[in-house]
Amino acid sequence: MQSLKPERAHWRPWWLMKCFVIVLLLSLWWCTVKYSCRNRGVTFSCKTQMLYDTPNIMRPLRIDVLTMTPWFAPIVWNGTYNSDILNAQFHQKDVHVGLTVFAIRKYAVFVQTFIETAEKFFMVGQKVTYYIFTDRINDIPAFTLSDGRKLIVLEVPSYTRWQDVSMRRMEMIRDQSRQRFIREVDYLVCVDVDMRFSDEVGVEILSGIFGTLHPGFYSASREQFTYERRPQSTAYIPTDEGDFYYAGGFFGGTVEEVYRLTNFCHNAMMVDKEKQIEAIWHDESYLNKYFLYEKPTKILSPEYLWDNNFQTPGFLKRKRFVAVPKNHNAIRYRRELMGVSVASGKFHR
Ligand code: 4GW
Ligand code: MN
């Protein structure tokens, strides 16, 4: 037993030295990681390392579609962005997104599929509040939502004319932007309810003010766009103007910017109402007028608003938000036409 003592005395400084070297190496490694993150301008926490391919100046991410407007607004297509980087950036800013949807009269039937599919695909991992505007609060089912998500039902009147149901969305979004959205969320996403999410719709869509390319007009020429063409209307756009044809069923931006947009559209509609004129495609026509002079800061490709009545073009890699086929006779307002009852109004152009 005695013979062990001198051996242990010899062993202790050697062991201490090893520990010291390990601690030194660890702190050196940590300093390098911190330094390189700061140099890359990355603001997210460096606790989780993120590996991704470096962007290559000589290799555009898509060559088959336009990915940037002449006013430098990105057009969002599959393959043009990295959701890991974007999610980290938006998490860092603790962004809260509001999703507004209207379910008036029979359109309440669309809410279930809409919310269930949104839970799977819309802004997964972010803070989300669904705002359902409806005249039928009792018809809105209860939902079990993921963490960080909530649903608020806002009771609103229903209008006699279906055109007013569609158009008054602008007024109601404007009013709620001022009254509550500004306090509760950072961004608003305003969409049609007769839709289902079928693939990811995430923070890549968010920007100051964004619109979506209508799936029926991405390849049409300017003259073919169904803008309001009567000069008497405030929605009037001459045939030699216009960039894109934007869909009425998907727009958004910061609460302040959505307030400006909806305020413009509602006021323009009221001016026209005084003159007893109503733009050809209702709220969509006024939205297109707004975007002509107040250009969107980001544009969503038709991946974000698709209708399976259209043939799928080769460049469309994903269908993220798709129209639910509706039985027009059952779901829409009815009007009498020469003694025959028909489903009113809208159909594909
Ligand atoms: C014709 O009788 C109607 S009813 C046309 C629209 C109607 C309607 C629309 C409605 O009865 N209740 C309602 O909540 N809406 C909302 O307006 C709903 O959010 C819907 O998605 C949005 C636009 O109408 P839409 O989806 O029928 O328009 P399109 O055919 O252009 O997608
Ligand atoms: Mn719709």
C-alpha cells in the first residue's frame, strides 16, 4: 500500500495540465464560432449551428420564371429561398402573424377544412392568430390548436348583396386593423375561406405589403387583364398600364400597410358607390388599382393561390393553397332570372 503514494503525487500535475488544455481548447472554439457568426452578420443565436449551401452568383436559383420585379420586389417561387434562415430571422424578431378570413352565411362550411389544413401548413412554428369574421358564430366549430396559436371569432353583419359581402371585407379589415390587429399582431395575411392549405406557407411570404399573382392571368398580356376599364370608376386602369393581375383572395403585409391598402380600397368603393358604379371584379379591381401605384414589396407566385380547374403548368412545383371546389347552386346567393332561380355571379373568366 505504501508504494502507491509517490506514484499518485507524480500523476496529479499531469492530470491538471490535461484539464487546463481541454478548457483552453473549448474556449478557443467558442470564441471562433462567435466571431464568425458576427462577421457573417447573422443575428440569430449561435447555439444551433446552421449548415447550408453558399449562394452562387453564377447560378440563379430559378431560370424558368421571373423571380424579381423591375422595382426589386422578390416573386416567391419554390427553390428561391431557404426557410431555415428565414424562420430563424423571424423567430429572432418574435413575429406574430394574424390570418384573417371571412365566413359569411353558407361560407361557414369552409372554416373546418380551412383551419385544419392551416394548422398543418400555415406558419408552422410561428405565433399565429386566426381571425374569423362571421355572421354565424354558432356554426364555427371548436378547434384544438398547436402551441402559440389562437383563434378569435369576430361577429359581423352579413350584407344582402353578395358583392357587398366580398367588398366590405376591406372596410372590416381596415377597422379591425386600427382597433385590435395593431395591438395583437405584426403582420396580417388576408385570404379567401373557400380554400385549403396543401403545402407549406411560411414566413417567406411576409413583407411590407404583398400581393399574389392570379392563377388565371400569370401568362396573360396587360391588355387581357380584367382590370376595371371604365374611366368613370376609381378602379380604372388604362390598357397601357399595369404590371400583373393580382388576386383578391390573398394579400397582406404589416398591419400599418394593410390598413393603408384596405382604407384606400374601401374609400374608392364608397366614391364609386356615390356615382352608382361598381368595379367589374369588386374588391379585386380596387386592389389591382392600389398595387399599380403602391407597388407590392413582395409578390407570391400562383403556388400560393391555385385552382385545380386550371391545367398545371410545368414550372408550378408546389400547390400550397388551393381552391376548394364549390357547388355554386348550393353555396351561393340566389337570384331570380327570368323566373328561373340560378346561382349568382362569379365564375372563371
Ligand atoms: C355569390 O353568390 C357569392 S356569395 C359570392 C361570394 C359569396 C360569399 C363570399 C359569401 O356568401 N360569404 C362569404 O363569406 N364570402 C367571402 O368572400 C368568403 O371569404 C369568400 O372566400 C370571399 C370571396 O368570395 P368567393 O370565394 O366566392 O370568390 P371567388 O369565386 O373569386 O373565389
Ligand atoms: Mn374564393
